[in-house]
Amino acid sequence: MDRYIFFELRNWVHKTRRKPLLLRGARQVGKTWLVEKLAQIEFENFLKIDFEENPELLSLFEGDLNPEKICAELEIRTGIDILMGKTLLFIDEIQICPRAIIALRYFYEKMPKLHIIAAGSLLEFALSEISFPVGRIQILEVYPMNFSEFLLALGYKKAADICNDPITDVTETTHEFLMEQLRIYLLVGGMPECIKEYVNTKSIKKAADVQDEICETYQMDFVKYKPKTDVNCLSTVFLNIAASVGQQTKYTGLAKDFTIPTIKNAYESIVLARIASKVKSVSSPGVPLELHASDKKFKNLFLDIGLMNRVMKIDYHEALSHKNLLAIYRGQLAEQFVGQELLCATNKQLYYWARDAKNSKAEIDYLFQKEGTIFPVEVKDGPSGKLKSLHLYRNTYGSQLAVVFHAGITGKLEEENIIFLPLYFAGSFARHGV
């Protein structure tokens, strides 16, 4: 399967000023597969260290972190030559060995010509306990496969290009085709193993079985989280994050029978593990948005829309037969999809607007900042007359261009400066604008 991030990996290989590369991302988003594919195409030798499979290799990083000494020992133990420019050294599950993360700086300083990649699924917990070698490591975030990559996996390259390239008009027939594929993607999601299963079998049920396995793996990982994190609270918060996507939330709304510090700790641990993302509330927008954001009120995005469905126990038969994608489960699937596409395309913090007034429910689904401009973004179904929050926002903060993602084709209300885009253009909007 083709991944757009693979082009970034190949560019890294050929950089003259290259640093050790650290891949971050949740479990099973495809980090290891990407590195192994890179090794097949670009290198003569591939040496992989996996601290989960080979814990005896931890001893290599207990004493001297001299990279030449470490490489010499690896050659003896594995029988694989480590040659500058010809060997890719891959350290997987590096979070198990924090000293190996520290060692990356010495590889950069003393063996800069060696290609070395590290990856891990619970990296943030390890990074919080060490002095991170800032400036000596390049970081790349790996997300689940987006909608364009899903189309590529199915063999629809031209359709994938339409959703990945700058926004253009499409025919009604093409629109209907893309919306039908989107309906399937909302259920299969973007986890590579799930897409692979669907491509091979064309069975959403079998893809859902893989989703169940991944969700179980995530929950089994809870015991590896910080010692002070309550495992029972983690399980409850995990379920409620998926159920609360698209809804403004407070920590108390994510679990009962636990104290706020316990809930907050559990929530932040799940976010650190990349299973969920926090969408921050902004009541008075300005550039940069982070300066105007609040941590007290927030919304959630789950890692992947397919996994979110399984956690919520969504009936995929009902979803497949539903005529209006935006109406499924109070629009949660559509808002999750748009947020997931925005996040994958930019790897930036997401925000939304909530009016700071007593009893006010006025809200804009996303505030998207691009090149110094803030775009209010709504995920709606219906004419502009129903966009009450959007009109209120623009009357308050000015008439900048607004974007509404919907189930229909591209259109624009010139007088109101509102652009309507099909849902499948969310990623293209994030990458190229309108």
C-alpha cells in the first residue's frame, strides 16, 4: 500500500545534512512497515533492533553510549555489517530503552553518515523521563492512512489524486462515487491492517474484527502507562472519548466515580499515547490561536474513525444504508473524519470556537489557521440559513472566508463569502487551501 509519508522518508535518506529520524505515532499505524519498505528500496543491508522481541539487547545501552562501540557489538551479535550509506539501522520500540533515545545524539555527532531510524508507540512516556536531544534528531509523526491513501489502496489512483491535489470541480458521477467510497472509509477507517483486510476480502465485518484486535491491544497497553494512572479509569475514559467526539467536554464528563486529577491523568495519558487528540476551545480568536485557547473546555478526536466506530459499537449495516452521512450518530462520524483529515495533513494542534456567554450553545466545529489567516470551518448539512453559529461568529469577528463541509458538491455563496466543499476535500483544503 502506498503512503504519502513514504516520500518524506525517501527525502530523508538522501539529505546531505541528515539527522537520526524518530517516528512517533500510536501502535499499528504502520511505522515498522514503512521502515522495512524503505530498507528494501534504498539500502543493501537492514539491521533491526526490537527491544520487545530482543530484550537482551538492552544491555548494549547500559554503559558507554559510544555509537562505534554499539555498532561493533551489534555486528558481532547479528552477523550483519553496518556500512555507512549502505545500511539502515532501525531501533523499534525504543521507548523501552530511554538510554537508546539519548544515544541518538551521539550517533548524530560521531556517525553522521549512518542512516538510523527509531520508532516507538509509547514514546511520550519515555521522553518525559529523559533529557531529549533537541536539535540532533528529526521527528516525523505517523498517522492512520487518510482517505486518499485508502483510495490508493483500492486501486483508485485518479480518485485519490482528486482528493489529495488542490481542490477542483468534479462531475456529479465522480462526486457520487467518492461519497460512496467515503461511506466505506468511515467504517473501515485508516489503520493499515484494517484497510489491507478490506482490500483483500471486501468485507467490512472482517475489517471490524481487526479493529477489535487493535482496540484490545490498546487496552492491554494500559498497564504500561504511568504507575499513578488508574487502569480502571483509563478504560472508562477510553470508551467515553470515542463517545464524546464532536461534543464539548470537561474532565468530569469522561468518567464517574473518580476524582478530577485521576480523570485528567488518565485522559492525558491516552493523548500522550496518540490514541486521542485534544481539540482546544477558543472563545476570542486571534493569531496565534494557542495564545487564546483554553484547557478547561475541549472536544476530542479519536485516533481513527474506524476504531471509534468499534468502541462506540456502531452498527455498520445501518451506517452503510443511511442516506445522509452527516446525520449518522448526530454528525459525529463526519466531524471525526474532517478533524482526522486536518490533523493528518498538518500535524498541528486543532481548535474550535465556543461562545463565552452564559447558556450559549454557539459553536464552530473547527478554527483552522493557515498562513496567518483563521478560517471558521463547519461540518453541516443544509442551507446557510441554518448556520446560525457561523453567522454569529462572522458578525462578531469579521467576514473572513468560511468553509462548510457537507455531503453535496462544491459551491459558493458569493455575497456571504462561504464556500461549501464535499467532505472528501477536507485533506486537500488543509494542504492547499481553497
